[in-house]
Amino acid sequence: MFPAQYEDLQIMSHAVIGFPSLEENEKAIAGLAEAGVKLIELQVPFSDPVADGHTLVNACYEALKHGGSVQATLDLATTVCARHPEVTFILMSYLNPLFRYGLQELFEKAAAAGIKGMIVPDWPVEEIEPWLPTLDALGLSPILMVTPNTSAERVEKIAKASRGMIYVVSRMGVTGHETQWGEKFQHYIAEIRKHTDLPLAVGFGVRTVKDLNALTGKAEVAAFCSQYIEWQRDEGSEVAANKMKSIIREIDSLQV
């Protein structure tokens, strides 16, 4: 499940459903689970992923050509959630594909498949709030995002609607670019902590062991996604999983 506040840093990684193929998704997820990844996002590919950088944009484009869809994501989730009970699987999607599928049906099928959380970057908190009783009843945790320009008042509102954890966007911009982890970032994290006792997942620009070291003791989850997808694209899922295993071992050794 989700970590508790102030637990050791965990790594969250990623699968774009249909990239490089639906068949390869199963193998890649098995590799991530074996590497020790405890949280995995299952991304529904979309033609206009506005929060993502070129790596995930291109992966979504390829995934759509290879059969990636909401239904394909739910089908895969049913398989991998049963096969890897030690992993918390999170549905990640932009709102449009989910809305077209039908939200009530989607939530019911996602919960039945074993999905534990949802990240929908373009779904505002005001539109999520009416669905909270349904999501709570199904055991689906809406993981909402805060950004550096989110007001304190809005952070409070987002914190109240969030379940499981809060996704902290480390900086302005899109996924996959370098991020600085200095005093300004630490102040940003401290301000969010004032509004919640949920664990914090930090994403956007987490690409190296140095980045993970910087987040140790400051966040509970690091979203290591674009770099993993690049390894998968360039070197294959097996090599990518082995690199993830090495990183996790290194980070775990520092937290003993």
C-alpha cells in the first residue's frame, strides 16, 4: 500500500500501456516488481499529455499505435495486480479518455482490477470532490497534485480531497527535465507539510541517484519515470529493470 508519513523513501516507476507493446508491458512490470519497485503507475496513453515532456509524449504516441487504451489498461491491471500483490498499482491518465469511457464504470472496473490509486493531472479538485464518497467506498485513492504556484488555500483544499499520498510537482514545466533540490524546494515541501499528514510523492525531474539522495528524508516517494522509460526504449525492459534494481539497492543502503 502507500507509505506512512516519514517512512523511508520508496521509488515509484511507470508503464505506458502499449509501449513498447502490450505484451512487453507485462514483462517490464514483472522486472520492476522483481527490482523492488513498490509503486507503479499504469499510464493510459493520450494524444495530448500536457504535463509530460518529450519522452512520455513519444511513448504515448507509440502506445496508441500498439493498442494502448483505457480498456487495455484495465485488462493489464487485472493481470498484474493479481500477479504482483506486493506492488501498489496506480492508474495514471488525463481526464479526457476516462470521461469518454465513463467515470462510474471506470472507477468500478479499476477497483475490481486491484488498482489502489489514481493520478489525473488535469482533473481539478472541485470536480473530484463530488466523487469522493464513491472513490472511498471502492477503495480508490485520488492522488492530487500541488505545484510551486499553488496557493496555500488551494493546497489545503487539495490535501483534504487527497487520499493515499499527495503528488508534489517539483517545479514548473513538464516531466523529464532536471530539477534543483535546494533551499527553495525544501521550503516548498515544508509548506505543504503544514496542511497534511499524508506522505508526499515528488515527481518531475527525478532522474539520478543524486536526485534520490536529495529527496531522502524529505519525501516518502520519488517518481522515477521518464528516465526509466528512456532506458526501456534504448536498452530494453530487462536492462532498465536491472538499472532500477541497482538504484533501489543504493538508496536502501543509505537509509539503513
